[in-house]
Amino acid sequence: MFRYIQRRRIKKVIKILSPILLKGYGSRDYFTIGQVEANIKSLCKRQQKIAFALFADPNAFDLTNNTELPKFAWIYLTISF
């Protein structure tokens, strides 16, 4: 049952954010953290974490090399890729 709920949440985030990000920034493999953050204001915290995991560049969350993003540390630590 838990997997079913997870898949449903993921599908909902994809359905909401995909058209917004594609229209605003064009088609690409990953979006920047700022681009994703600008468009997730209406989502709940759990959906925001899913959105970062799906759409943001995973290399941007590399906290060992990137010291200017400490406010995103909670996302990196709570999302299992």
C-alpha cells in the first residue's frame, strides 16, 4: 500500500510541474535548484522534496563540493535516490 501512495504522489508532482517547467524553461534533462524552487510554492513539503528529487540536477546537491547551498541540505539528506 505504501508503494501505491508513493507512486500516486510522484505522478501528481510530475503532472503539476512538468508543463510549468517545460513552458517556462524549455526541455532539458535537469533544471536548476532555483528554477524548481520558484515553481513549487503551491506544493506541500513532501511534494516539494519529490519535485527536487525528480527535476533538480543531482550534482547541485553535492554538498561536499558546493558549500553555498546549506539550506538545501535537508532535501539531500531526506530523499533517497
